[in-house]
Amino acid sequence: MAKDSQRGRAGWVLPVLCVGAFMASLDLFIVNVAFGDIGREFRSSSVVNLSWVLNAYAILYAALLVPLGRLADRLGQRTVFLAGLASFTAGSAACAVSDNLWALVAFRGMQAMGAAALTPASLGLLVATTPADRRDRAVRIWAATGALAAAVGPVVGGLLVEASWRWIFLVNVPIGLVALLGAHWSIPDTRHNTTAEWPDFLGGGVLLMSIGTLSLALVKAPAWGWGSPAVMTCFGSAALGAAVFWRRSLHHPSPVVEPDLLRVPTFAWSNATALAFNAAFAADLLSVILWMQEVWHYSALQTGLAVAPGPLMVPLFAALAQRVAHRVPSGAIAAAGCLLLALGNVVLVLANGAARGYAVGLLPAWLVIGAGVGLAVPTILSAATADLPPTRTSTGSAVVNMSRQIGASLGVSLLVAILASASVAHDVQAAFVWGWWTIVITAFVGALTALGMTPHSPNIAPPAALSSDTPDLAELPHSQN
């Protein structure tokens, strides 16, 4: 009887862990669709200030992903998963009742801390608690939750925002509470190493400061002046923070980024490509949503339905990338994805510069961009760890996802700076065109860096089978937040 009870509980582990990953991934697309409605409620807030609703999440997630993943190894993955899920749920509730923009930004940071804890811990738990013969299937299901969230997120977000933007956060609360109860009941305690070094949280804090001040310099430069003392101080602080962070990485026993990893060419180029590609895509996603809502005056629901076809292309072209991976170098596949992203934005410039409608001016471009994401993202993630030793694949995967989030923050900040410049020139359409050309250039840079990321190991495809000793984060469901 006891064995039957244990088997029954074990059957709930995968659904509970997938719910946690799904919530964190879904939030990205919902928040983007709700951007305009949040701005209209907090009327005194400019697009510059509103951008921190996205950037607070991306920056904190980037800075904390590796340290909290390592903390899970020391304190126990179950403990960290439960704490992360509780933080994400509580942060969602607080976001829903925020009465001003900066309270919302602060509580978005609380969500990010929860997501940075629960995501690596959930995959580690899944690998540790699933029998070897079922592990491959379980990991694929877990990873697919991110694709599902991307597909349904815009439509679900549009429906919820029709009632109120606060519902995009409030909906997480009952789901999170059920997931917490399910996790307490079904997930067993897992191994933890109390002798492991404490992660470098100070280094993570320095990284947080560096990315934050760089983002601040970018979004405030149009108002403060690119050469103003305030902007120069922010740029200088970001550079100093980067230098301090690198010095800590060289000397700390458990750094956020292990310098030896960057001496592996495939890993280094994959991180550069991840940063450039995500900078372009994060700016793309926000620009398309703002274009539809602010220029075409689409409702949140119309925007969600209009955005949905793009994410539907991702799994199709991800499958294509895996199918040809044994014949085509992974660097070439990722470069093709970057070039498709660039091409989609060229179409946006040409079509919307002529004031075409959705079917001609946006849908074809968005489908091409979705295809580019499907080719590039899984290829970047799998190639990044292909030449690393097995004991470093977990950390390497976390670092490349950190690079993606840093890129997302910088891409959003750069787009916001371009759009903010338009408010001075009173030429919104021209600003969007400049934004799309900037994305084209950024994506092209990603295509160039991708050429250096082909692994020396042959026949590299998106990973499936994982070692129970080294849970791999290469299929994290977070894509842009």
C-alpha cells in the first residue's frame, strides 16, 4: 500500500515541475501584450519608465540564475524549488495589487528571483527523480512547456487584459498555490552537497549593477543627452562593474562565470551569438506589439491574436534544425536563424514604411522571424555545451541562458532609447523604422558570431538524454524575459 502511494506521488512530479516552468515562461508573453494597458493606467509613466517592467525581470533573472542554481546543489533542489515557486507566486500577487509603476517594477523583480530559483531546480529535480528509461521523454515534455507558453501566451494575455492587465499576474496565484501544495506532497527530498562552496552572490550583485546602469544609460540618454555627465557616469559605472565582476570570476572558488569556460571557442561564440540574437528578438517582440497598439490602435486581444502565428513557427523550424543537424554545421544553422530574423525586419521596414496592413505589412515578417527563432535558439543552446566536459554542462547551459537575458535587457533598452528620441522629433513611424534597421544590424552581428560556434564534436543536435549527475539547463523554457 505504501509503495502504491509512493508511485502515485511520483506520477505527479512531472506535472508539478512543468506547471512551475510554464508559469515563469508564460509571464513573458503576457506582460509584453499588456504593455500598452499598463502604460495607460499609469499615465504619468513614459515608455522609458515602462521598459523597467520588462528589464527588471530580465536583469535579475540573468544575475541570479547561476548562483541560485548552485545554491540548489548545496541546500537541496526541492528546498530551492519550493522557495522559488513561493517567491514567484507572492510576487505575482503583489504585482496584481501594485498602485504605482515602481511598485510593479519592484515586484517584477520578486517574480524574477523566484523564476531564477525554480527553473534550474525544477530541471534538476526532474532528472534526479525520473528513472533513466523515462528521463528523455520527461525532459522533452518539460522543455515543451516553454514552447506551449509561447504559443498560447499572446492569446491568453489578450483575453486577460480585456478584463484588466492585473489579471495577467493574478492568474498565477491560484495556479502557484496548487503547484506548491502538489510539490510539497509529491516531490521527494533530493541530494544536496553541504560541503560545496557558497555561490558568488556578491559577484551576481555586481553583474546586476553593471547591466542595470548600462540599461539606464541607454534608456535615459535621449532625455539626459548622450554626452551628459549622468549618462557618462552610468557608462563608467557599468564598465567598472564589469571589470570588478571579471576579477571576482578569476578568484572566487564558485564564480558566476568560470573563466575556463570562455576559453572553449564554441562556448564563447555561442554566448556572443545568444546575446546578439536575444537583443534583436526582444527588441523585435516589443516593437511589433507597440506598433500594433500605439500606431494601429489594436486592443490587447487583437494584438495577442496577431502575435500568435510567429511562435507557432518555432517548434516547426526547431524540428527542422534537429533533422539537418547531422549534415549542416550548427554554426551555419544558427547563422541562418539570425539572417531570417534580419530579413523579417527588412520586410517590416519596407512594408510598414508604406503603411501596409497586417496581412501584408506584419504577418509575413513575423512568420519569417518565428522561423528564425526556431532555427537559432535550440541550436545555440545545444552547441554551447557540446565541447564542454560533462561536469560543466549544467553551469555552461545556465551561463548561456544568462547571456540571453542580458541580451534581452539591452535590446529592449536600445529600442526604448530609439523610440524615446522620436517623442522629441515627433516622428513615431520613422523611429520604428530606425528601430527595425537597428535590429537588422544586431541580428547580422549574431550571424557573424554564429559562424564560430560550430562544435568540434560531430553530429550535435539539441540535447535529449541527460546524466543524473549533471542536470543540463540547455532547454530552459525562458526565451526573452
